Amino acid sequence: MAKGYLALVLHAHLPFVRHPEYDEFLEEDWLYQAITETYIPLIRMFRGLVHDKVPFHLTMSLTPTLISMLSDPLLQTRYVRYLDRTLELANKELDRTRHEPDFYTVALMYKERLEETRDLFCDQYLENLVNAFVEFQDRGHLELITCGATHGYFPLMNGNMNAIRAQVRTAVRTHEVYLGRKPPGIWLPECAYTPGVEEILKSEGIGYFFVDTHGILYADPKPKYGVYAPVFCPNGVAAFARDVESSKQVWSSKEGYPGDFDYRDFYRDVGFDLDYDYIKPYIASTGDRKMTGIKYYRITGKTDHKEPYHPFRAMDKAAEHAGNFMFNRERQVEHLNGLMGQPPIVVAPYDAELFGHWWFEGPDFLNYLIRKVVHDSEIVELTTPGRHLGQFPKNQVVQPCMSSWGYKGYHEHWMSGENDWIYRHLHKAAERMVELAEKHPNAHGTMERALNQAARELLLAQSSDWAFIMFAGTMVEYAVKRTKDHLVRFNRLYEDINRHHIDAAWLEDLELRDNAFPFVDYRAYL
């Protein structure tokens, strides 16, 4: 029996961005980049592990907005166009760099990876990556969990439990429809816990959730084993807390692995480096330069002079870092086991997009780590929260405290001078949505469609991504516009429903444009 357990948790999330009214839309690239650089590299890794009969266990959240986008035919078609254009650029780069050995090797790497990506996306999974994640779920390797429907920030919903319930209920329904089973757990959006949410989780059949470290350390009573064992809320729903030590090794800008000088530099992209006329067909249709995903330099150091990227050297470093991570977990587990007198669980949660998109070598690091733990360690064993609760069903009962994994541990990212104006509007809209649901519990036909679309517009307006972007100061204009657009549409629907005068053509246009959650039911607000 292992002396302790490691639960790797990847949170895969993107805000819902889909603009059929435009032939191309820059922010849709967020999805296309994540597919190319994170989701398909992870799927490729899973396939390799299965092929080699590695018995791995990993937890991964697929948020309902991400599932909706990955399943959308328009976005699937547009991704293939994006991929073909990038592949065309990669082929041109082979010719351009043919007399530059350092760069040619990297250009060849991109061409081969993009060809594999196209084969996996188009031929293996028929343009729907949700099917890939279901495959590994059904094989018993992935424990897939959900999130709030649009990543709404629960603690700032003004105590409107109907609004929180609608976020959870819509998420559970989306998960069940697309992934074939109810989610065993949930990644609370931004790991933001507010007391009482566990009652909603229990009513929707969710058995566990994640919080940041202090959400458990400051629980009442103080947990005997800190964050190294799950705890139960008074109603029996389990909470798992993030381990600071393992997170720091990956996340820290000073101590984390992704900052190693041999790894690829994210910011040096040919979309900004190369001659404008040469790169113009592969940047934004407006003519603005943008990231293409083709990058030739390594981090090098804190200098503007960057050295060429060497893929094999970077792979060696990823293997070295995986070994270091496992060594540290083994020493950590041995120490904790001696103190606790039972096997600890180290919960290591990360944004999935860190692996591949921000940290190019991240999927390789995970691949090496999983193989090393499975084959080389007799101290640490990979697990998932569901498996762990099945193995260790008796745990301390505590009341977690309000918390998040944002800056300073609470709500500052999502409630600041840059974004606080949104909440009076979101709160009023949530009150109005509950009012509509209570007034029309048995609607049908056009009225039911209008109520369902009102629910969609509110859910989309509540996305925590828009508040975060306003706080961060990047793409602010887009975040503000998205928030206002959804609120304006919701309020018009509210007025039209109350007047029993619904513009059918306008409603149909909204349904085509904002089509997240095809199975949404406004009665989730009851």
C-alpha cells in the first residue's frame, strides 16, 4: 500500500465566445489556441498512456461553456479553417528557415505536430473532442467533473441561492447530456466557496468540491489533518483543499518549473516578429498582428536577447522536473504519513491551459510525471477524489470558510474599482429571472423559448471571466461589451415576456447567436 496519494486536477475552462455574425472574430482564437496547444496535446498524452498500458488516474473538469463550444458545429468548422491556415504557415516556415538549422528543426516540429493535430481532430474524433474525453472517462482513467454553468462567481451572487442553483443545475444537466453520466464532483468557479452552496451541491447529486488552502485551514472546527485529508461538510458533501507546496513548484513565477530558461518563450511569436507582408495572411483579418503559435526562442533569461529554442533540450528538462516533482512529493508524503499515522492525499489543482498553451512543455512534464509515479514510486500513488473517498469513507466533519484561490484569497479580483459596477445589474437580473420562473412555471411554445433564452443571457452575463478581464486590464472593452450585451438582451426579454409580446424573429436570432446549453431549462431558477 502506498504511503500517500497524489491527486492531479486539471481545470479546463474558457468563457463562451461564439460570433456567427462575423466571418472571423479574434476572441474565438482563445478556443482554437487551447485546442491546438492544450486539449489535443493532453489527449495525445492520454492515448500514449493507454497504448503503453499505464494505469493512470487523473481528475479533469470540463466546464459547461467549454463543452458547449467543443460541441458546436460552427466553431468546429472554424477551428479546421484556423488549423489549415496555421499548417500552411508552418509549411512556408520550413522553406523560409531551410538555411537556418536551429530554426528549421523547430519549424519541422510545428509542421509535424500540426499534422498530428489535424489527424486527431478531424479523423480520429470527427471534430468533437468531447468524445475523446468521454473515451478516457469510460476507460476509468479520467474522473470528469463539472463547474458552474458559466463560471459564475458564487460568493458575489448576493445570497441568491436560486441563481447559484441554476448555475449548478444547468451544469449538471449539460454534463449528463454530453458526457453520459452525472458529475461526481465540481470545481467551484475560481475555487470560491460560500457557506450554504454545499446544500445545492447535495441536492444535485454532487459528492465533492475543491477549495483553496485557507478554506479548510480556517474551517470550524480546525481540521485535524489540515489539507492532507478530505473533510465533510455537515451535510456530507466532501471538500478537498489545494496543497500549497506542490502548487508553488508549478505556479510560482520565481520558483516554478515553467520559468526555466530552456523552455519555450511564450511571448516571442512570428506573428509579431516577421515581415508584415509575409505574415499578413495569418494574422487578424483587421490587419492587426496576433499570436500564431509558432515561436522559435527559449526563455533564455531576464533579457530581451533570446536564444533559439531547442526542443530536445527542453524535453530533457521536462523529464528532470517531473523527477524532481515526484521526489518532493515522496518526501512530503513520507513526512506527512509519519505525522498523521495514515496515508495523506496531496491535491495539486491547476488550470489545464497552463499545460501546453502557457507552458509549452507542460503536457510532456505531466506525461513523464505520470509514468514515473506509476512505474518508479512505491511511496506515492495517483488517485482521484472519488476513488479516495471510496477508499477512505470516514473523514472529519467541519464547516469550511468563505474563500477563493484569487489574489489575497478572497474576492478582490472579481470585486474591484474596475468591475464593481456590474453587480447591481447582475443581482437585479437574477431577481427578475426568479420572478419570471415563478410567474410562468408551466410555459410552453414561444413563451418557454423566451424564458429559456432569458436564462441563457443571465448565465452568460454572470461569467466570472468578464469581471476578471476588467480587473486585469486586458481585452477590457470586449469584457464590458459582453456583460452589457447579455444584460440588455435579458432585460428586453424580461419586458417582452411580461407584456406577452415576444418578437419571434429577434428571439430566433438570439437563440442562434447565444446558443450555449441547448438543454437549458428556466425552471432551474425555481
